[in-house]
Amino acid sequence: MREITELKELQKIELEMLQEIDKICRHYHIRYYLAGGTLLGAVRHQGFIPWDDDIDIAMPREDYEQFIKIMSHKKHPIYKLLAIECTKGYPYTFAKVVDTRTRLVEEIGKDLHQMGVFIDIFPIDGMGNQKEKAMQRLMKIIRLRSRIWEAALKKDEIKNKERNLKNQMIKSAANGLIKIIGIKRCYHYMMKYVKQETFQDSKWIASAVGGAGIERELIERKYFDNMIKMEFEGKRFYAPEGYEKYLTNLYGDYMQMPPKEKRVASHRGKIWWK
């Protein structure tokens, strides 16, 4: 195996993967948007943020589920879908598309035997029509998915910064209960709650697994109603028409470059060509 140490090489692998995902989505009429730092890179740099080492995209829940169904049955020669719905031992409540020619071992998190260079795919869910209730709803979903994720990983693989012993004991008991009940069963319970509201019928939407926080993730659906093409590394991919509002929600003054000490990759680990 040869280790991949150059950021440009990693970004090239991810860009090729994104092109294939775009091709599949267009063929099956699946909506997707560049998201998070990937969309920020498209707007500010017309490509990757120079120090970024990953690609994020997002899909309305209905499209997300269609994508999972297609990819879980599609025998692609290079790319494989990892999702809690169809991958044993997979701990996250969002999907990844992995380049099977590569192997990735992250410093933090479970060493999944199928993990390689990946693209994260986040579902976007409806949160209802009243902002206050939408925020409460999002908070509950975030708590549920956090419990599922923590319970799916080994204790020594989680950096627990919680110093309050009582809170640690509550978390440990909750995680133990989830393990007894079963990760998938708890996920299905969470999904029943999630699907009480739909993307299309909600004024407010959010990526509950995005991890940016309630105020930053919650946004009006109207900003995602229309898709536009946006340049990214010389190619064109889809983005929400209201990208300015979305990026302002996430990053504030998103055109302002961060200080040099913060211009670092978000992931840690080692990657090899198999």
C-alpha cells in the first residue's frame, strides 16, 4: 500500500467521486446541494478551501432515501455506500460514499473496515412551520442522534470533555440502554419522530446531523426551493439558490478568511491506496 500524504491528491480523488455522485443524481432526478465548507469553497475560492480535506453535500430526506436505495443496490466498480440502514456496524446517522480503492484510519472514531476516502451526505429534514417549535424539534433530534452515535462507538474512542460525574453517569446509562435495545431499533424510533414533518411541507428545515448547532442549522426552506449551478474546481455542481443566507447562518461573514492558525484540515488520520 502507498500512503496518500499530499492534500491535492486527496482532493482529486474526492472531486472524481463528486462528479460520479452528480452523474447518478442527475440520472435519477435526485436533488442535492453542495453544503458546509464545500459550498463555502465554491463561493469564496471556486473550488476547495485551500486547506480543506473533505467534501460535504446535502439532500432533502426524500431524495436522500432514494439515493441510499439506489446506491445500496448498485454494484459500482469503485464506490460503495455506507449508511446505518444497510451497513452493519456503521455508527453515523448520515451516509458516506467511499472510494474502495483506498483505506482510511481516523485518529478519532471507529476503525470501520470498509472506510476509505469519502464524501459525507447529509439529509435535510422538515422542522415544521413555527420557529420556536422547530428549534425544540431540532434539539430533540440532535440529542437522539448524539446518543446513537456515542453508543455505537467504544468508550475509549470518544473524547469525553464532560467533567461532571453525574452527567457522565447519565450519559453512560443512556448509551448502555441504547446498546441493549439495539442501535438500529433506536435509529428507527428517531426516524419515526423525524418523519412527522416533511421537507416539502415545512417552512423551517435543518440538517439535524450537521453538528453546527440549532441556531446555525435551522433555516427557512425557501432558500433551498431552487437549485443553481455553481463552479467548483472547474466543474459545475448544484447549490441552493439562497446560498448567501445559508452560509451567513453557518459562518457569519463567510467571505472573511480565518486567521492563519485556523487554516487547518478538519480530519485527522492516515490514508493509503490499497
